[in-house]
Amino acid sequence: MRGRTEIISSAFQQGVTGYFQPGEILIEEGKLFDTYISCGPGSPINRVGFPIGAEAIVDIFTPGNVVGLETILSVRASGSITAAGPVKFLTLDATALQRLMEDRAIALSFVSLLVEARRRGEELSAQIAPRSAGAHRRDAD
């Protein structure tokens, strides 16, 4: 039986290869998004803005991570993702992903990735929010 990493990698082999340069935005917060990105070498950074105007890094993606999966649930990106360095990537559009999800092994692999990413993002946001609010209160003094 193939593992999740192998299944996800093979799904993205049908996609298009591209490159982001440092500082380029892969996904912009609040924008509609219908393409999923599998990271190669490089480290995109997920930044989330808070209502108080502060911004925090909540995730750093590594090779093999899939960027944009949370948009399966919300359609709009919950944070901006920027290339910290040169990033090679493969893309998979929403239509292709829907077709691939008809395969149970692929569907389970993507769902498990989504759940894992969501949990990690929620944990990091919960850790950062109190610190960010404290910093904002200090700046106001």
C-alpha cells in the first residue's frame, strides 16, 4: 500500500511546475483561490493578520507540503503565503483535484493533510494571538 506522501506526490505530477522568487505572494489573504500548490525546495511562509492590525507567521511550509488546502473548506485564503526564498512548486487546479478525489486513497490522503494543516494552524494561531494582543497593548501605552 502506498503512503500518503507518495500518493500526494503522484497526484501533483499531473500539475504544472513553476517558480516563485523571494517575496512573491503564493496566496493572498482573503482572495479566492482555486489552485493547490505542492512545495519543492524553498520555504513559503504563512502570515496571518489579526483584527488589531498585527501580523504573525503561523507556518513555514517545507518540501512536500501542500499550500492552499484550507480553501477547500472556506474558498478564500485565511492568510497570505509568501516565498521566503526561491521556491519550486507544482500546481493542481480545483477541477483536477476534484477528479482525483474520486479515488478513495487520494481523497483520504488529502483530507488527512487538510485536517493536520488546520489543526496546526489553529494551534499556532492560539499561541500567537495572546502575544500579539499584548504587544499591541504595549505599543498603545
